[in-house]
Amino acid sequence: GEKMLKTYLMENYGYNEPIFLNDLTIQGLSENAVRQAVKRLVANGFLERYDNGIYYIPKRDGLLGKSYLDPSLVMRKYIQSKSEIYGYVTGESFANQLGLTTQMPAVIEVVTNREATNGRTITVGSERVRIKKAPIMVSDSNADLLQLLDSIGQAEKYTELSIHETIDILISYVRKKCFTKDQLSEVIPALTGATAKKLIEWGMIYEFAS
């Protein structure tokens, strides 16, 4: 099974990509056989264990001995794979991306379909990540908008700017993303009353394309 697994991992992942044990299904190998093969590949140095159930193939670098997995890659577990989106970054991290704050978050907050709880904090590598379940299924078509609605709801909590500047930044983001009224109506179940009120009071509702 080792050889088979090795080939499969090189073809499907390559170097320094997070490999989640739970995601590994290999035709012709039972779950147990896969686990055993992973163990042996760690023992012989082909695989490195990054965190609980997460492995990667280190690229042997002559100078440094071996490379390390970039923790942000692990966000892939909760946010997106190459083919689909199932979560998004929220809270202070996103407020920072928008330019509402210069604070660097101590904890990265993530909303994801891959979590069943209303919030728990985990440590992934060196990063502390707070994960919570999504109010509605996150997908390619709604992730950006759900992310924005969260940040409208949390704006006063994180912004370092005046309320006018804050609203301007949020409005220009709506324009930049070209969100539509149809997209908005699809995420209504995720809207809190407070956020809905802000959409109207801050004049943002008029920025959605019909």
C-alpha cells in the first residue's frame, strides 16, 4: 500500500500541500491500510505530520534540511479547495483586509460548512483559529456576500475609522464586488435584524445591482 499511496500523494498533492487524513480515499486500499501506510511514510521521512490528522510531503532543501508547511494553507481545510468554496474568513481578519483596522488578529475567525458547533477555538500549527458553523451553506456564489454581511454586523466592533469612512469602505466594496439584489435575496436567511437595519440605514441596500 505504501508505494500506491506515495504515487497517489505525489500526483494529487505534491510538496508542502496539506493532506488531511480524513479526505484520503484510495481505491483498492481500506481506510485502515491507508492509515498504516501513512504511519510508515512518516516513519521513513517521506511524510511529515503537521497537526492532528494533517500531513504534508516536505520538500528536501539542501540548505535548510526541510521546508515547513505554511499555516495559511491549512485554512484550506475550512475555507476552500482548488474546486470549491465552503467557508470564509470573518471578524478582525476581514476588517483588516477591508482596511477598517490595522490590528492584526490574534485569532483568525472562520465561518465554515465543515464545522457543526457555534464556535470553538483550535490551534493549527502556530495559528489560533476560531471556527464556527455557517448560518446557511457557504458556496462559491454566496461566500463573499456572507463575509460582507458579517463585517457590516461587526463593523463598529473592529473599525478604527469614523462611521462615515467605515460606511464608505463597505459601500465601495459592494460596488467593487458588483453584488446583486438576487444574491442578497438568496442569503436573507443568514441576515440578522441588526445587519438588515444597517443595510438600510447606511444606504447600502441601494448599491446592490438589480
